Amino acid sequence: MIKPALTRRRSDNPHEETWHIYSGDVRIGTIGVRAGVPVHADQWAWSIGFYPGMEPGTWRSGIAATFEVARQAFEAAWSELRLTIADAAFAEWRQDRDWRAEVAAKRARGEKLDSEIRSTLMRCVCGTTFRQLEAGGELSRPPAQLRRAGGHWDKPMKHAEERPYADPEAAARKLVELAATVEGVQDGRIYIERINASFMFNLKGSGSEFGAGLKHAIERGWLWKHESGTYVKLIPPGEDLLTNSTA
């Protein structure tokens, strides 16, 4: 199968020169001018990685003196890395892209997402699921095992609630995914509120789930957090966590 040629598109951020690199229709990385570095240092940086699809620990990155040198290093690294990436990874990225486009379209039309529509389903402690009483409706009879003499309910009912990010591993992976969609500033800094807001308000995660997920991502070597707690960075594979201690 013929591999798609690499193309580049300029970022719409007018304050920096960053190029998004695509393999076909999948954005696989970036090449851009580094921010806040001395004039005698290499001025360009490149990175390869896309999420979902590639695990954060498999990403590649580097720096270069010029755009042309950065481009050549990017292409060499991609030629080697592409052999290890399954076609399913690209399909996963496309599926996520299409889902985000659908969400944006619904927002533009003023529609609610499915997750924002209040469910009328309730679940009994015994496991029976039934629909909550609607305005003007009639209350259905409770399951036989919950009724007793006098028509009283023997056990309380409670709303069914699922917490997809109660598992720190799941929360950590989602935080890495969110961080990968944020365009970093000042040499890759991702301010914590950018991923916190998406996690808690859009995904309805809790503060404790965010904290546990962030801690897990740091322990796994996926994210690095500055001591001020104001921003994080995605950690390329092979980079020593201690090298960021003075970032």
C-alpha cells in the first residue's frame, strides 16, 4: 500500500509560526519556532505523535537550527516510526476527529449533546430499571419484591450513576488526550485550566478524579507538572523527568 505524502498547514495562531504536519488527512505532528529560548540556541522544534491512536510513550521530538533541518529530522523519524503504527491507529484518530466535529456542529446549532439530556431512568437497589414519574403521568407499581402489606416500598430507590473516570488509569489517559488537543505555548506549556475545564465541565469529571488522573499520568511519565501547579507538559519518550525540573 502506498503511504500518503506528508503535507503541512500553517497554524491559525497569528502570534507564532507553527506548522501542522499531516499524513493524508491525519495530523501526525508539528514543526514550529520555539518560544522563550536564547538567540544562540536552536530556534525550531519538531514533534511526532497523535492521540488517540498513538500511546504518549511512543512519540518522537527534537530541536533544530532551521526549519529545513527540522523538516528533514521529522521526515527521517516518521519514516522509521510509521512502520510500527497500525492502520487502526489512524482510524481511531479519524473517528475522534469526526466525533469532535459532530459536537461542534451541535453546539453551533444550539443543540444539547446526548450526555446533557436528563435521563428519566432510575435503578432500584435490586437492579431493576424503570422510568421516573413524568409530569401528569402515573406512578408504576414497584417490583413485587419491594412491596409489602399496606403498599409501602420496602427499600429506597436511587439514581443510577456511572463514573467513567473513577479509574485513575482512564482519567489519566483522558487528560493526556485533552492535553494533546491543546496547542502548547512557551516551549510546550499547557496551562492546567485548559484541561481542567474540559475534564470537569465538558466530561463531567469530578475534582478528585481529575487529581487522581493527573497524578497517575505524572507517575506513568506521560505528563510533567511544574512546581507552581499552573501548567503541564507532554513528555516525549526517553526524556528524563528531571530535565524538566528547571523548566
